Amino acid sequence: MKTFLSLLMITLSLNVCSGCFDQLQKKKIEDPWDGKYNDNSAVAMDVRVPGEVPDYTKRDGTSSMCWAIAVCNALEYAGHIDDNGVCVGDMKSNYGNKPGRISDSYLWYMTDVLLLDPNKFYTREYDHDLVVDFILDSIQLGLPVVWSLPPLDGDVGHALMVYGWTATVHGYVLYVVDGDDHKHTATISLYWDDGWVIHSSGKYNQFEPGYAFSIKSATQ
């Protein structure tokens, strides 16, 4: 009986979602994967993943426009536009195929193209220690998040739209739409080590968590 109750308590603790990993934000923990990425090491505790997700990806002439693609995907997700491809075309006409800033492109598109007050639909978080909490809370509210990833070395960063998350025994896994590779099941794993650390296979290891903003729906 005692064994059964212990197992029951463990099971219940594994299904607590919001706030269950506050301890990760308060103390340093060692790399739980010991330098190796392994999807099987993540024990899912809660998932926030919607169904249909916009998935515009880089095409000819948009090779340096991940920032615009992330914003346009989020605007379509939030219901402000019907065609993210048209949005990216507008961004290209205005900025050209070159690196840009997600916040600038959002503010321009809302103000000059959609003729809306951008501040009415826009909430941002610049503190790198708080940005993951901000992303999780936004997803809980059903809002898409545009996320900037500065490079660990060099000057070329990246930008993504985040639409879901999973809590694990080690930290969090974020579900993203990446304009680079047409994979809206792409994931980024994070854990806390005196700050949020990205620990994922492939290119994401070359970035660090940057600022993010969420976009409210057109009906909110």
C-alpha cells in the first residue's frame, strides 16, 4: 500500500504544468544530457501544441529573412492576415532580402500595411532570464510568440515562431516554426544553468535565448 501511494504521488507530481519547474530558475543545475542530445531523455509533463500552424518557409529571394517569416507566420496564426506569403513579399519590398529585426518588421507591418495600432496586440520581454517564462505563459494564453536567437559567436542570429511547449524533467522543449527548413515539428530544448541554455541537436546550439514578443489575436 505504501509503495502504491508513493507511486501515485510521483505520478501526480509529473502532471503539474504551470510553475512546476520554478526550481530550475532558482539554482544552477548540471547539464542533464551530459553533453549529448537525446529526445528519449525528455519525459513529457504537459504539452501546449495547437493543430494548424502557418509554415511559410524561405524561398528564392528570402534567404536572409527569417525575421520577416517569423513575424508573418505569427500574424497569420493570430488571425491578422490570411496569407503569410503576401506578408513576406511586402516585407521584402520594404526591407529587401537582408538581415532585420523582428520588432521593427512587426511595428512597420501593423502600422503601415494593416493600419492597426501595433501596441494593442504586442507584448514583449527583453530580460533573458524571464523570456522562457514569458513564452510559456503566452502559449498558455493561445498566443504565438516571435523569438529572437542571438548568436553565441559571430553576428548572424536567427528568428522563429514558437507555438507550443512541453515540460520535461530537465527543463522545457519548445515547438517552433523555423523558416529555414519547413519543419513545424522542430523543437528546441532548454535547461537552466545560471541562465537559460539551449541544448538541442543541429544548428540551435549556436544560439542563445534572446528577446521575444507575443501577438494577440485580431479579435482580442
